[in-house]
Amino acid sequence: LTVLFLSPQPSLLKAIFNVDPDEVRSLIFKKEDVNVQDNEKRTPLHAAAYLGDAEIIELLILSGARVNAKDNKWLTPLHRAVASCSEDAVQALLKHSADVNARDKNWQTPLHVAAANKAVRCAEALVPQLSNVNVSDRAGRTALHHAAFSGHLEMVKLLLSRGANINAFDKKDRRAIHWAAYMGKNGCASLLRLCLFSVMPAHRRLTCRSGAVPADRGASVSQKERSGFCWAGAVCVRLWLFSLRERGLLCSPAFVSFGRFTTHALSCLEYLLRNDANPGIRDKQGYNAVHYASAYGHRLCLELVSPCPCLSHSFLHIYPLHLAAYHGHHPALEVLVQSLLDLDVRTVQGHTPLDLAAFKGHVECVDVLITQGASILLKDYSQKRTPIHAAGKCITVTPLMLAVLNGHTDCVYFLLSKGASVEAKDKWGRTALHRGAVTGHEACVEALLQHSASLPVRDSRGRTAMHLAAACGHIGVLGALLQAAQSLNTVPVIMDNCGYTPLHWACYNGHDTCVEALLEQEVFHKMEGNSFSPLHCAVISDNEGAAELLIDTLGPAIVNATDSKSRTPLHAAAYTDHVECLQLLLGHNAQVNAIDALGKTPLMMAAENGQTNAVEVLVSRAKADLTLQDANKNSALHLACSKGHETSALLILEKVSDRNLINATNAALQTPLHVAARNGLTVVVQELLGKGASVLAVDENALCPMYSRLNGKRPSA
């Protein structure tokens, strides 16, 4: 919310953020709109809730502010108040019937938000209003999952005391206790474990949904989730994520201190092992915690479990040693080799760890294994190949390719003078010229062209060096390639295996200078190749500059070009909510009511995908026809309601006054009221009823809108 108010805003919003109730009261008296929305559909009540100001909330609601208004993320003022941990604001909203079951776009209720933000007092206010504290969000997680994930012990206690289901599974088949272990939250994991012990009957303590699990003390810390993933395994994966962040491969501003979190995760793993967690427990694929630690290369995790006999036994013929060697984790490999007598264990195909490390080119792993006595002469079962053969096969690039890749121009000239082949290809069919096009080393490319590097050579995906230069935006290299093609009187290879030209790629990635250079060539004026045209590519990626260049050069007729599914660039702009491109196309007479192969107009596409900005432009400025129906006789209003896009539906309803359109039916004889009621769109239902929607209309199942809301269940007599 704070970003919004950096620019000039209405006086009411300024007064709210100045926490000036008297000024707010004065402005309301002057008829200031209390339901005004910003460009993200946030109202003054959202702002007051965000600030946690109960007095201003009360003023706004009593003056007509909609207590359950949703912004473009479907967040209500109650969501905002809970996120700010303001109990007073929450109480003020609840006093005026704020919907405690309202869901945002992630299907999260205010209770989910409270659990994730440690808003215990807010949760205490919400829970008495709820009939069910076990509602799950889009990821299948309950409020208890969020509390455990965040390590909020007091919140976990509150939820458990109010009937939270400790055995609820999310869509990754994990309980709250799995997430507590995954995040290294010892206190939560310990509490949840004790509760599991107290609430689960004896026969269930020993089993999970995936099958039997040994347990010798109640709800075992070796208990698996439905996919078979145990808590110790969750900690090992968590440690892998930390190792990636430490090496700069993953970046998240949420992690302020990697060391602190790593220590917590290790301490959680130590806790699990002390409480008889068995690292040898296998998931459905047959992997145990040691396999995961080896595959993801976390040395510290392996050091904790190194005495475990599961290091040297495998029922899969895939040992932890194989995984560490194949993925190149030499620190993990160093731990494993200290605990093993036989380093030449084989997979089903006869591959040893040394064979796999050599094949993948992991020099450090090869060095560790050879130093510890791994054999270099053992052959696999099928191809009778030794690690020496594997090492040779992993080399797929020539010295010339490496020199070009790294921009070493002197080396390139030296190698060429010694007869290095400019046409040599790697296993993907790419030459040194392809590499120069990707890296943009112009001097290296010039050297290759001087030695007659072939322009039309395609890689395994049919792309030439010109495709790659255009896709990467290297205008210098692209210019050199175009000039070379002209001097040789050769027409550049236009299409790759998918029918895309260099112009497609330049437009898709928004490289305006490359687009301009290509359009100077007559050959690119022909709309050949994939029917998803360069203009489609520019628009769908929100590259307005490239789109404008195309229209100026090729003429406005291209704005209505259709792809193989009869979709125009306007469909693409509406689908992705790229308003600037949408306005550009409309300004060049794009057909606003064009239909694709499924009968959908750009407005229908925007409405179905909840692209509110595009919907607003199309209904308000472009005057799109709201009566049109697709192949299933759905109008734009039907489609918006069917996907739960409340804001889009309301924008359309603002322009509808015809009662016939309000009561229009689709192929299933459902009116918009049926669809809105079924999806719980309360505000839309109210608007429809206010505009004359029939409550007696029946669909193909003879159900009226009320029964549609009940999912077809009529009350018994």
C-alpha cells in the first residue's frame, strides 16, 4: 500500500495516511467518495485497515464504505488488518460483518494470513466467527501449516486448542509437522509430535497413508507423508536449498542470515535423530534421507548420519555414492567414501560412481574416487565401457568453440591459422559461430566469417546463428551476419523447427534495434513461418516498441493477422493484460470483436483470465460487444464468473443494462446468476439481482441459481 501513496492521491486517502480522523470526517461530509479505488482496486478502507486505525475504519464504514471490498489480489480490508497484526482494526471490521471466510487469489482466508504473520490476537478474534479452522488454500495448506512453516509456537498452540486438524495434508502430501521440520522449527515440531502421540490411535501411529512405518514411541519422527517423504528427508532437502543460497544460486531477500537458518535446520535434524528418526526409511521411489542429502550435496547433513548402515546398502542398486558422483558433489563424496569399503558399487546397468563422474565431467569427484582406490578399468554391462571411455565421451566442444565462448579473439585467430574447423558441431549441432552469436563477441564472429563460417548451419532445433543473435539482442553480431549474407548473395535461413524466424525471436525478447535491423531486409517483410506472427510475439511479451516498429514498417493491416487458432494480436494483449500494447493495436483499428477458433473475443479472453485492466479498456473505451457468445454460448460475463474473477465481472456489469443479456444462457442453460452463485461471488450476485436477474431460471439439470450455490443439492422435504 505504501508505494501507492508516493504519487498525488485524493484528499481522503491523504487524511487516512495522516491518521487525521477529523479531516476524514470533514471530507466525508463534503461527499468525498468513500469507495474510490486506485489502479489496484484498493479502497480507503483497505488503507485504514493497513494502518490499523479502528476509528477511521468505523468512520468509513458508517459512511457507506464496502466492508468486504476486494482489490485486484482479492484481498479484503480484513486481510489487510490481519496482515498488520492490528487487533483493534480486526474487531472494528468484524463488528460490521466483515467476511471471515473471504479468500484472496491464493484462496487464503484472514486466518491463513494471521497464522503466517504471527497475529495471535487477531486469530483469537477470528476463530469464534469460523465454523471451520481447517480451510485449505490453493496449495492445500491450512492455517496450521502456515503457523508451523513460520515457527509461530503460540499460534500453533492456539489453532490446536481450537480444533485444527494436525493430520491435514497439503497438495504436497505434507502435514504441518513436515513443514516445521523442513524449516528447522524445533519448538513447533516438538509440540506437533506430542500432539500426534496424544491424538492418534495406536494402529495409526505405526502407519501412514503410504504404508507401514516402524515406530517405537508413538507418532514416530520417521513418520512419512503420503508421498513417503519423512521428516529427516525434509530437513536434508532444506539444507540443500540453503547450500544453493550460500553459493549464490538462489536469492531471496527473506533470508537475512543464511548461517542462522542453516544452524536451525541442522539442529532440527539433530533433534529428529535423537528421537529415533531413521534415516534409512525409504519413500515410494525407494530413496532415503541419505540419498537426498547425497543427491543435493549437503556435506553437513551426511556427517550427522554417517554412522548409519544405510550408507552402504541399497535396494535400488542406486547408492548415495552414485548420486553424489553423478551430480558432482565432491564435498559430499568425501564424507561418503570415508564410511565405505567398496567404492565400485554398480547400478543395474553396471555403472560405478567413477564411471558416472567421468561421464558428467566432474573432475573433483573423479579425483576423490581415484585417490580412494576406485577402479578405472571396470566395464559397464551393456556397452563394456570403462570410466576412461566415459571421460572421453563427455568432451563435446572443440578448443575453437571454447575460445569463442570466452571471447579470446587472439586464441580464435591462432586456432584458425592452425587449421581448426569452423564447421565442427557439438552434440546439439551448434558450431563456434552459434556460440559467438549467443555471447555477442563481435571480433570472434568476424574472425569466423573471414574464414568462411557457414551462415545457414542449423542446430538440433533448426536455429541458425542469426536466430540466436536476434534472440539475445546482439545487434553488432546480427549486423555482421546480415552483411555477410548480402555479400555472399545468400538468403538467410528464415525458419527454425517451430517455424519461427529471427524476427519472431527479436520481437519476443523486445530487442528493438535487432527488429529494426531485420526489417531493413526485404526478406523479412514477408509474413512467413509460424502464423503466430512477430506482432503476436511482441505483444504477448509486452514489447510495445517492437510492436510499433512492425506496424510502422509493414503497415496497419498486420494488426488483424491471425495465428493457427484464429487469434489476433489483440487476443494476445488481452490474455496477458498488456494495456499499452492493447491501446496501440486499438489505435491502429484492431478488430475489437474478432473471434478465434473457439468463438472467443479478446474481451472473453481477458475476462476468463481475470485481466481486469484489459477488461476495463475493452468495455469502457473500445466498446466491445458484450452480447457475443463463444462456442459454448458463454458470454464474457459467464466466463468471468466461472473462473471467480469478481472484479472483471463487476466491470462488465457496469456496462450492462439489458435484462436479456443479464439472463442470457449458455449451452448448459445457465445464466450468469447460476455461475456467480455456484462460485460464491456475493457482490456479483447482488449486482445481478439489482439488474433484474431471474432467480427462477433453471439450467439443463432443472436447477435454479439457489440450488446451483448448493452444488445441486436440494434440501430434503
